[in-house]
Amino acid sequence: KTERIRTNDLGRWLRAVERIRQESAAERDDVSVSICDALDMALFTGLRRSEVFGLEWSRINMGGRYFWIDTTKNGDPLELPITDTLLALFRRRLQLKSDQQTIVFNGRKGVVREPRRVIARIVAATVPQPNPDGLIPIEFKFHDARRTFGTVAELAGVGPYILKRLMNHRTLRSGDVTQGYLHFGADELQEPAGRVERAILEYAGLIESKRG
């Protein structure tokens, strides 16, 4: 349970996801495009696989810049902010949405059941051609995006209580009384979520780094 995408591999990983997304779009393979978008969503939110693939359009308020999940693994509802990256992603998904579609990241028959085939294509695409540096494939599973988000959030200086809320982790069972008095909505989480987003993009080399 320690696997994640290393920070110095984020750029190569995101480029591979984009490559498979573009190839799939050219092939009119909407499900593979959907899975690529879902992986981006997982990386920039830390959401669990079931939470990403179960997300419905009725739970997204783009004008208010937030979305919510009614049923999570621990049973608690979760309200999260829509960062700039997510806003662009949702707008892209809207362009592909049919009138009958209720799921954001749709499969052929409703919810995506198994993304492994697309993930295998992305893993292969992480090795550039030609490959003068002898780079090895970035092996990953869907849940690794959640661990990567948590790691980057810690490196970005997001506080432990904020991070627990972003990742929807409970602490009350461990006797943490303070947690019971803290209630963060999407508005309060917008700044720290944006900080994690920026750190991911900086590590990936997609925007200029302010670190150091």
C-alpha cells in the first residue's frame, strides 16, 4: 500500500494519459477517453475509484465551483471545490455528454467497471520513443493516484486536518476530539486544493515552479 506516482514521474505520466486520450478520441473510443479523464480526476482530487466513476452530473455545481459525493467509503458525505484543472475537465466532459447521460465518466453501459486495459496502454505510453535515457514504464494502479495526491498535499504544506477532509478520512475513532469541531466546506477547501493542484503541475513541469 505504498505505491504511488513519483513526483519526478508526474510529467511523463500526465503526458502519457494525454497521449492515450488523444489517440482514443481519434478512434472514437469514448470509454477510453472517459477513463483517461477519470484518472486525471483521481490525481487532482485523491478520490477513490468508486467515488470517481460513480460521480453524477447532478452532484456538480460548476457555477458555485463545488461538487459533492453523497455516499463515500466511510459513510460521510463529501463536498469538494472545483479547481481550475477540474473546471476544464468538467467542461470537456460536458462536450461529450449525451442527453441521457447521468454519469460524468461513463462506460458503455453506465458505470465503468474495469479500467485496466486503458491503464495498460498508458503504462506503455510512459516510455518515450525513442528512449535514449532507458526510461522504464511507470507501473500504476488506479488507487495510486490517491496516494500520490496525499503525498503531494503533504509536500505542499496542507495541514493534517485539511488533508483528512480533502481525502475524507475519519479520525474520531482514534480519539481526536478536535476533529469533531472542524467543519470545512468547499469554499474553505478551495485554497488548499488549489495549492495541491499547483504543486502537481509544478512537479510535472507544466507550469513554472515557485518552489525554492
